[in-house]
Amino acid sequence: MFPKGTKRKFSDSGEEAVSSGDQGPASPSVAARTLSSSYSLQRQSLLDMSLIKLQLCHMLVEPNLCRSVLIANTVRQIQEEMTQDGTWQIMTQALAAAQCPTDRLVATEVLCRQTDAAAQAGQSPKPYSVVGVEEGYHSEEVVMEGDVETDVTMSTLSPVSPQLSSASYLAGPFGMGPCWEEEEEDGECEEEEEEDSEECVSEGEEGDGDHLSADSRTGEQVFGTFEIKHPAPPPDPALEELFSDVDPSYYDLDTVLTGMQSAPKMGPYDLLDSLSSHGPTALSSSSSCRSDLNELDHIMEIIVGS
Amino acid sequence: MAGKLLFKGREKDPPHLVSDSHQFVFSADIISTVEFNYSGELLATGDKGGRVVIFQHEQESKNRPHLRGEYNVYSTFQSHEPEFDYLKSLEIEEKINKIRWLPQQNAAHFLLSTNDKTIKLWKISERDKRAEGYNLKDEDGRLRDPFRITSLRVPVLMPMDLMVEASPRRIFANAHTYHINSISVNSDHETYLSADDLRINLWHLEITDRSFNIVDIKPANMEELTEVITAAECHPHQCNVFVYSSSKGTIRLCDMRAAALCDRHSKFFEEPEDPSSRSFFSEIISSISDVKFSHSGRYMMTRDYLSVKVWDLNMENRPVETYQVHEYLRSKLCSLYENDCIFDKFECCWNGSDSAIMTGSYNNFFRMFDRNTRRDITLEASRESSKPRATLKPRKVSTGGKRKKDEISVDSLDFNKKILHTAWHPKDNVIAVAATNNLYIFQDKIN
């Protein structure tokens, strides 16, 4: 039924538990709902699977937008439920507590790798493997950033503080610069990149006219609104500022693959400067490097957010 | 139904081999669309390698009048080539997503074929005569010395072997940022629409440098995106009406007379969700993969992951008929999510009289539903189970614990063998079924 080597996350009969555990009217007291540990394990597993799917898109061909949207909606649904359960807060707090300074450096290096991709090719470790192994959690976690006014972006929590990681997963699966760029509306079409920060994390406008997103059919689970106040540790305002202008289209896949850097652009370099001044030297943690090209691709996937 | 198996040959290289459950197929050979023309005389297929192969119905032979004629290859041409988008550093696949025929107006045939980004209008014409006896050139084409010409003659048309030529007449490019999933020719025979994930454009067949954007669901902030367009079709008779379906299981019917931009729908079709069957996968399996108007124009049919629904255009709150295609997969949704099968986009089609509908499933199974008798049948399109001219045997998937003889258990279904594309002859009981890289044509025996 499946190609060899595919590991099934959990049994299909368990999936019924997932479905049945999910139904019913919203109970006013979330704590009153008994969650079997197998259900939350399964839900967690589904969340991880979804995140991996979002990240592992085809690198040479544009990813399927419909599939990405559906997976992203599934992730939101799980997050919503976990937030209601209170498990979301527990998880993110545990992750936040587990972070150490080295981890921050690692992620910083990954983010800044664009500056000297050739020199650092293959020297950047997987940012999330650090967490994954030690904590027993799956490598990617998703953090919902929330202000009341702003839109929430899904972002990958690499071993750093949530804010840094949000940049590595800017804009979720849709806002990636390379993939979702606007076209000029004239006959000789030139494609231009989205210059504005519509994909950025902390900025956001309430999109009006998106009349398709308010889906009331799902009852207590509202997918279309992102006004979830996330009870996370307060975001670092300096870092938020730094990432507010970054356009993910700067993380050009082509750059990594060819090992060459194109004409330097504003974002990543400002980022590098700011981070360097902000924290300890960021580029020294090469001790845990690996030069596997697969690692490179993997990291690139996270950064590009595809 | 008697089965006839057609194979499509393979010449292009380099080959990309794809494992098809212990059997390797060239991925460029995978059929990606199947479409009969208006008369049913021609059947077009498009594949992942950008090729279009057209089959023609041969006249019944006098020797065997009890059989309909067969479909044989009529024309083959390369419609789309792979491209590279240098700005995004991404490949544009040459896979043909859809083919739609134009109604025939003269001796030539016209069809629209599209990949993710570019739509092309192809003219397929026959040439069976050749002019001979030119004055200015020899029979082998060399120019004659004008001073040597002492007399004039009128060229004569001589018969020659039939040659079928395909030439691109229009190229409609650069109008879609996202991947085109549908094209549909309007009943006015002058315009057609093309739909991608977020936008629908209206074209005039004669004009390639402009198109009207009639639907745009792209949010100002892409992070808000939760729903995409999955299919669109023009009404068969009312040239101002079209529908489009979404990944949330909704269908919107729009009237182009109402406004230039049809973001506001005229009708909104959605079936309320059954709360008892809600799961994390509810939305994914409600995503509509295909929408087709009936020939009468009174109904439309939608295909989601597990079912086919028939809607009366006058009733928006629920479908009038629902057919379960493979309900036994409902308990397997998590595995199907893991191996991505849950995102497979199955198509559906009506028969000529709108009395039956057909759609594909896994294990090379396809299903047909009779709307009047409510009977359904599962058939298999495979070399092993259907010799040419043999009658197809109905198949059954065992859902309970006890498996009867000849039944197949759910766990032994081959999910790599999926029938996504099927087509029904507009008039006769002839169907075309695409199973990965093979095309099967089945027809009713004439008694």
C-alpha cells in the first residue's frame, strides 16, 4: 500500500480516535475535556507531519498551492485545538525554557548564511536537530505570533527564541517571495517581486475582501481569523523590528544552489549587522557543522519557508 | 463493456522513471488529461511530457458490423515544452493540465491545450492532396531556371497519403501567476475562461495579448489565504454564466452580466457539514477537485475526495444526489494524508444523456453510477483483467471483516494506480479511461 520505508506515524484505527475526539460542541471548560494521551500524541504527530509536508516542497517546480493551503489549514486547526486545550502553552514554554545561547547562534548563522553562502556552504548545521534530539519533541514546532491587529503567521520554531525562528519561516507557505510573486498587468509581462512586506511577520493588515476566509461552518473552530492571543513569552521588540522588513524573496534558492551570491540586497545584510551588534559573535559556532549537501538543502527549505 | 487497450508509445528522452508498483513507467508518459471532441469522433490525450495524442474513430468495418469502429492514432504533436522562469528560478512544467476542443466550424479541428502557465490554440488539419506541376519549381522542390520555362501549365491536385498537421495558431501567455487548473470554452464559441488557484481570466479566442480578469480571490495579505480555486467551467448554454469550485468544498455560480469583476457570486452552493463525521481531514476531503455541468445545463456535478455530488442549479443548500465513490477510505484518511494521496484530484464526467456519471478511484478502479436506477458498478482498467474484446467483470472492495472470493481488501489496494482522468463519448456508450500511462477505451457491445 505504501512505498517501502515509509514510516506510519500511527495506526489508522487510532485516527478514528482523533476524529471522534474532535467532535461535539465546544465545552465551556476546556480542561473538562478528557484527552487521552494517545489522542494528543496522534494530534502532535499529525501536526509534525503537516509541518514537514509544508517544508518539503519541490524545489525546482513551484509547489502546489492548493495542497499547501489545505495542509496549512490543518495545522491551524490543530493549533487552535491545542490552544484551547492549553497544551499549546505548555509546549511552547517547555521549548522556550530549553533554549540555550548556542542554539541562538546556530540559528543566527543559518539566517545570515546568505551573506557568504559559498564560504559557509555545508557548514551550517540543522537548526532544529538540536532541539529535536534533546527534548524528544519533533524538530519543528509552530509558533503563532499574535497581536490583536496583526495577522498571525505560522513560523517554525528553530532552537532560538520564537522571534528569530519566525524569520526563518517567514510568511508561511504562501508568502514566499520566489513563488508567489505578482505579475505586472500588461501585455509584455515582466514578473516583479513583491517589494512590500506583505509576507512579513509582525506587520500585517486585516485583509478585507477576503470573504472566503470567514468560514463559520466549522463551529467552534474558526480557521479564518488569526486573532489568537498567544500566551508566549513577550516578543523581543528589537528583533521584531529587524524582521519586519525582510522579504523572503531575498532568500533566493538559486543562490544556494549555485553557491554564488547575487547582487547584495538590503534585508539580509541589515539583518546580519543588527544581529551582530545585538548578540555575541554569531559566526563562530561551526563546531557542529556538517558539510552534507542534503543538510544545506534542508536548511534552505526552512529559510525559504517552502 | 468490451475493452480495448491502447498503448501510447514513447520516444522522448531522457526518460524519468517512476515506480509504478514494481513496474517502471516513463513519467513523461503519464496521461494528464483526456477529452472527446463535440462529435466524439476524436479523442485527445495530453501527458506529463507536454505531448498531445489524438485518436480518431475509424468507421465501422463491413466485415464486423457488430462492433463499433476502433480509435486509432490520428495525430501526435508536442504542445508544450518545459520552460524555466529565470526570475523565480523555478521550472515550469510542460505537463498538459487540460485539453478542450472547440466546436468544429470547418474541415479543420481546433483545440485548446494548457500547462501551468500558457494556453495554446492548436489547429489540426488534414492534407490528402498535393499540387503537382508547378511552373517555377521542380517536383523535388528545386527552383527552375526562369529562362528555361517555355510554356505554362496549371498545377493539378493529386491525391497523397493522408497527413495530419498540427500547428499552433494562438498562444495565450503571461496571464497567470499561479497554476492553471481549468480552461473552458464558452457557448458563444468566441471566448473561453482560464482559471488558476486564485484568479479566473476571460479570453477572446482571437486576442492573445489581453484577457479580462473576472474573478480574483487573492487576499491582500497572502498569509490570510485559506481557500483556492480548484476548477471552473462555463455553462453549456448560457454564455454569461460560469461556476468555480474551491478547496473548501463550495461552488460559486457567477453571472458576467452583473459586474465586470465577478467576485460576488450569484449563487453559492455548499452542503452543511455533518458534525458527527468531523475530523482534522474534513476540510481536505471536502475540497472539490472537479466540477462539470450536465449537458442539459440544469445540473452540475462536483467531485470531492470520497464522493460525487449532483447539484440542481436552483438549489444551493445541498446537492440533490450524492454518490459514495470509495467510502471505505474514510478510516484510512490519515495514511492517505501521509502518502499525499488525499490530495489526488479526481475528475468526473457525465454521459451524453446525463443519466449516468463516472469517476475514477484507486487500484485502477473506476466507478459508474446510473442516476435513474441508482445502481453503481466498479470496473478495473488493467491489462491483466481485461483482454481486448472481453467483457469487463465488476469488481468489489470488501469493507467488512469477511472477504468474499473475488473481492479485494482495502489494504491490498494499490494507491499508485489511480484513475484521475476519464471521459465519456458525447453521444455513444464509449468511455476513455486513463490509467497512469495507458489509455483504455471501452464500449458497449452492440447486440
